[in-house]
Amino acid sequence: MEVQAEPAGSYSYGQLGATAPPVHDRANWRGRYITQLRWVDAIIIALALIAAQLVRFGFEKSDLVIGSLTISYWACGVLLGITWYIMLGAWDSRKIRIIGTGTDEFKLVLTATAWLFGTLAIFSYAFQLDTARGYILLALPLGSLGILLARRILRRVLHRQRQAGFSNARVLVLAGTSAAAHLVQSFCRQPHAGFLPVAAHVPGVSDPSEFVSKTLGIPLAGTGQTVEEILGSIALYNADTVAMSSGVSMSPHEIRDLGWALADRRIRLIMAPALTDIAGPRLHVQPVSGLPLVHVSTPQFSSGAIFAKRVFDIIASAILLLVLSPLLLALAFVVKADGGPVFFKQQRIGLQGERFGMFKFRSMVANAESMVSDLAGQTDGNGVMFKMKNDPRVTRAGKWMRRFSMDELPQLMNVILGNMSLVGPRPPLESEAVEYERHVHRRFLVKPGITGLWQVSGRSNLSWKDTVRLDLYYVENWSFAGDIIILLKTLRAVVKLDGAY
């Protein structure tokens, strides 16, 4: 059965609410963006090498001697720049699939650059070349930082375009009922990733009208199961990408034929397995007889990793306490001048469900805990956590301390004592923990943190479902590099005052 739908361009797209972009944008944005990256890379490399040349040698004649061959450093710079530019492309740092989200783009830029200069160092050592180290030490950081900064700026521009409904992949979702709904919600939750669901093709759905209105929020293009019917839905909504998930009753040969047909039409095919909240490093693809098997590695909480995390917590917390000691003393005087004790110790639930006392600068009146029951009906929280945007219990000093998360600085002592980590899930109150569903208790497998994914993703503005999802994602996909990234993002979140009250 086929369901007729409105042609592309005459409706808004689900939660994103974007109108259809012009045809020329849909067709050319990828090419334009890749061209911009190429120009940016070339210009930054040229400027970095010219700056290194002028700072190291000025306008004086400078040559590199290779045996009986003498080459001007200006010529060396041209060869180095061309090689650098080529290696950035060879390492796939300009591939459209990594553009706009994630850290792969930046990692590939740094990897290509490291390979280039590492090879240059080995070559110079092996052939005893008297390469000007000052020239290399200037060109390497200037070029690397320049390229990363320029790409970051281009990415922010791309994000704004995508928020406005432009420069997106127009996605036809091909999946069963529940999988299609989940896929659409995932795309809408992260619009800067650039996947704009324009319609769904759900083979065999029994009640199309009810399905569209209550579940998806985007048009239903069709319900047929043949390759021809799916291609018809693609043409109807001018999709340039097909995202396939579980629930599609097609044989492997039919899926293969669909893949060939999409390749002939230069339409991208994305396979979205029915896995949620699994980080990339835990996924590994192994081809067996032409069948791609996706391996999902088990979350590792090895003793070595736990020890390394603990050592980092102690060293970093001690340094922060030392550096911030003047600020901590000033805050203590401010709180004391407001009347009452300086510190507030609250019982929280930590590793393996154990209770511990969490320290904070007192930002509320002394009897704040006894007033919770009277204010329960005015909560702005997410159903489990009690939060108020204009909490009458908060003191004058507490308002700006909470705004900048300064009241949480004493938790560095909890990290030293071993109750908490710098990064981890939010430490819940006992009254919150008793309401947890069974799967939420997995957040107690690691120590709670002063900051975490919840802190850098909206804090108090998050729904309870999103809070749980982020905490469990952290537990399942912990990595040391991930902790460093969260710490860097925390500073930005605090400065932006995102979701703090």
C-alpha cells in the first residue's frame, strides 16, 4: 500500500521546524563546503610557512644543503606546503561524513600533520640534514593551530546554517515503526549533525494516518517493501540520504539491490543498527563473506584505568585547590558575612550506592532543607530532581555563586577524600535514588563527578530522561580522553551560564 504525501518543500520538518531549502542548496552545499576547506587549508599552510620563513631567516638568503644539492628554504617551504596540503586530503580530513560534528575531523588534521613532520624529522636524522629546527618549530604549531581554528569557525557557521534548515542531508528514514520514531528523534535531538528527516518509508505499517500524527511528526512517504517503491519515496521527497534501521522486512539480496540502486543515483545509504548510546571506539566492523559484522566491545573498568583516573583526580584537584585558594577564602568570607555556617554538607549517593557527605558553599538559608516540602509544588525540575529558577531559599550571595557554579568548588575536597571524581555522573540525593528505575542504578558503577555530560549539556534545563541517558552513556563509554574533553567543555558551559540556577 502506498500513501500519497505532499511533495517536498510544502511542509515543515517535525521538531526542527525548518522549511525546505532551495534546490541549489540541497544539491551543492557539500561541494561548496569541501571547496571552502581546501582554500582554508591552503591559505593557512601558506601563511604559517611564510611566517616561519620570515621569523627564522628574515629576507636573507637561506639554503638547505642536501649533499651536493643546495635548495632555497623558500623552495623547501613550497614543497613542504604542497605535501602538507596533500596529506590532509589523504588522511580524509575533508570527508563530508566527519564534517560538522564530533572530533574525528580535528584528530585527522593533527594525525596528518604529525605524520608529515615526524617523517621529516626521521628523514633529516637518517641523512644527517642540517634542517633549521627553529623553522620547523614555528611552522608546525602555527599551521596546526591555524587550521584547527579556521575549521572550528567554519563548523560554527555550518551549525548556524543547519539550525536554519540549510546545508543538511535530506534523509528518508527506512525502518519499522518504533525504530523509525527513535531515529527521527535522534536526528532532531542533534540538528547540528546535519541529518534532516524529510519523510519516512515504513514497510507494512497498518494505520498510516495515526502513525504519522502521533509517532513520527514527519510525513509517511510509503509503506511498500520493494526497491522500486522505496525509490519512489526518495524521488517524491527529493531525499539525498537513506537511513535504514531495524524492522525492515527485506532480504539481504533486496538490501543489496537497494544499495546498488542508491549508488547509481549518488544517494548515500546509512545503516543505523538498533544500538543506543554506544561510543565509536566500542564499535568494530569485521567483514565475513561480504557480511559486515558489528562487534560491540564490553565496557572496561580495569584496575589500571581506575588507578590512572584516581591519580589524575588527586593531582588536578590539589592543583586547583592551590590555585583557587584566594578565591575560596574570599567566598568563605562572603558566605560568613551573610550569616550562618560557611559550608553546607549534604548526604548524597555515590559509588556502589554508598552514602557520603558532599561539601558546598552554603548558598541558601540555614533551614533550606526543611522548606522543600512546602515548595515541592513549585518545582521547575524534571520530575525527579527538585529545582526552582527563583528559589526563595537562595541568599543574595548564593544567587551569583550558583550562577557561576562557585558554590560547588568545595567538592574538590570530596575528590581528594575519594568520594567523588572530577568527572562522572551527577551525585543524587537519597530521595531521588529511591525513585530510580532498575537500569538507572548503573550510574553507581562509577564515582559521581563535580562535572559530567549533564553539566555540559544543559544542566538544570535537561529532562529526566536526557539526564539518565547522558549519565549512562558516560558509564558505558568512559575514557580518559573523554574526561579531558568534558573538563574543557565545563569551563565554556559555566561561562555561558547554560542552565544554571
